[in-house]
Amino acid sequence: MVNDIPNSDWRAPFINYSYNVLVQERSTSQIYLWVAGAKYPVNTSADLDYFGGLSSVRVIPLGTLASTTYEPWCGANLRERSSSTVYNLGYINSSYTSMRKSVTASPAHSAVPDGALAPVPVFNVSGELACIW
């Protein structure tokens, strides 16, 4: 059975960095893990099972994820499913518009599918990532 969530303002209950949900837009086959404001494709049965299985998928209106990217809310601490390395995600400063990741000792807000954080460049310069300037 596939569960439905409201057709409007479906994100309101999820403004929580650690909340994650499997979502699928109506009339599509791609399933995503939605966490910290970002979507990550769930492409393997191992990932699907890890995040709750097919019975946990919520159907959302078609087009809802169109403007959602793989970049989570600034300050999220994420790790890939099969890794213990936790990354903090943020920005170098207000001049840089692309997000970076930096290894952190802080606990993860959530796990994401393996390979999901690969597109995010590593920040390995002295200093910390920022969200507010």
C-alpha cells in the first residue's frame, strides 16, 4: 500500500534536519529520500530497504520536487548509508554560491543513499563552513 500525504504544503511538517521520508511523485517511478530540504534518488533495493521499504513511500503531487535539489539546508550533518563519516554541509562565504562538505565529529542528522554526497565538493581548508554572514 502506498500512503498519501496532503496535496498542499506537504513540506511544513518536515522542517526538521533529522526527519526523512521516501517520496514518489504521482505517475512516476523514481523514489527519492527527502531529508533536510533535499532529494536523493533511491536507486537500489538495498537503499530502499534501509530507508523503510516500498510500504514507507509517500505519494506526492506531480512536479512537487521539480525545484528541489541535492543540496540540503545549510548546516545539515549527513552521512552516506554505508559510511560512518559525517559531513557538515554549508558555504565557504557569501561569495560562493555552491555548497561544500566538511568532515565533522558531530552526529549525523540523517543518512542518505550511498554516493549521494559525491557531487558536493570537499572543503578541506582551515576554517569552518558558514550559513550566516
